[in-house]
Amino acid sequence: MIHLICPNPAIDRTVLLENFTSEHPNRPYEVREFAGGKSFNVAYAIDFEDSTVPYCIHTILGGRNGDYLKELAAKRNIELKITTADINTRFCNIIVDTNNKKIYPIYENSFVLQSELLSAFTEQLLSAIHPNDTVVFSGSLMKGMPDDYIYQLQKQVQGENIRFFIDTSGKALAEAYKGSPDVIKINDEELGDLVQNRTFNDIEDYVDFLKSETAAPIPYFIITLGEKGVIAKLHTQIYHLLVPPVHAKNPIACGDFFLGTLVKHLTLGHLDDLEALKKAISYSTANVLNWFPEMKQIDINQIEENIILKQF
């Protein structure tokens, strides 16, 4: 079982309109609503194409919005493990001006996770994790979670062959690194939270880091570099993958799609590591070609065929 950790979900409403302005009412020509939060985007990638990997999302829901989010998740057959709160689940709006190609994300603040609710959430999570399962943390920790929350969880399930996928930042990343997770997937800015005594200008700088003792304990260490592609250590092999430029529409959730693809294929094990990495960058890039968090198989295939690969 794959456990996706999402204590702070949202209903994501994406609004498409043309020529967004303050001078008169803006009338969208299309609106879609999704069960949102980074782990839900990860789940959308896991579900794409045939997949036999069972997963669930551990989340906290409350109020009428929480009930609606359950409905949205059920439409996609997403299994939820719910801790109930007495606060209404938040709404987030992504306003997309498709004519001027500008995106205005408007995200409600998260609530502060009080100790009693955090304990209930953690107890539910620990009771659901079994030997040989996978745990995926994506995004920042909630307000109220200690910086070492992931590390504490790693220690509590130590010895049960639990695989951890980590995509976070700041002190939470530094603490989770101590537990030697199987996979760290971060971007170039987040790398600075973990390594503060290095300068990264060229691809060779990232290669040197991935060959260092700091990266050595992590079997899969992956750094996304935006337009510069992806640099990754897959056990002892280091690769740089680059996709030729595309006409991006909406980059929101592309990192989550990357992570979800990686989680799925490394769990299934029916692709070798490099092919799984190629699939991940293809999913991620295919997502930016759409206004909504979605992909098309024809785009994935074309992107995968044109990946530029270099091994170090």
C-alpha cells in the first residue's frame, strides 16, 4: 500500500477566462473543481494509465467543504483515510487568463494543527502502515507539525521495510534526510535548505553534489531544475535529463505529477530505474501543456521520445 500524506487538503477550483481585468465583471468560460492538495495531484498521476498499485490518502476534513471534497475524491475512486476536524476544509482558486497566459493562484490559508488533532491524525496513520508499505510526503508540513515530524515517523516504523518518498523543504527536509529515506525529490531552490555550504551554477555542480558523501545514503536523489531538466542519482548512476522547450500553459502541479509517476513505477518495479525517471519527466511536462491538472497519452509519448539524456 502507498500512503499519501495530505493533512491540509483543499477544493481546487480552476477558472478559465480571457482578459482578466478589474474594470468590469470577469465571466469564466469554463470552471472545474478537483479534490486538491499536493497528494491528490500525486494520486492523479498514479492513476493515469493502467495501475495495479493500491494507495490511499491520509487527510483531515471538516465541514460542508469536507463533505464535498469526499464527493470529488469518490468520483475518481480515491480511497481516503479521514481524520475529522471541526473546521471547514479550505477552497483554493486558480484563475487562468488563457488569452494573456497568466495565472493567479488564490489559496486560502491552512489552519493551525492543534496537538490533539495532530495526535489523532498520527495514530490513524501509524495504524494503517504495514511492513513493506510506502509512505509519501509531498509539500510543506502543516502549521502545528514539528519540524522533525517526518523523521519521528521514520523512527517509529524503523525495521519494517517501509519506503519513504520525500518532497519537502526547509527544516522538514533537513530532518527527514537524517532518516535516510529511499527517495528525495526536490527542486534546486529546496536543495539550498539541505546544503548551505555549496554553490550550484552549472550541471557539473549538481553532479559533484550527487557524488558526495551527503547524497550517498539516499538511493534515489532527484533534483528538478525547471527548464534545465532533471539531475538524478539512481543508486550509483547519475543522469541528466532534458526535454526540448514546450509551450507551457499551466505549470501548477507538474512537480506532483513527477513524484506520483516515480512513486508508481518504482513501486510496481516493471520499469528499470532510468525508464521510470523518463516516464516521470514525461508526465510532468505533459501536465504543463494543459490548463487543468491532466495529461494526454499522445503528449507523454512524444515527450518521452525526445528526451535528451546524458550519463555521468
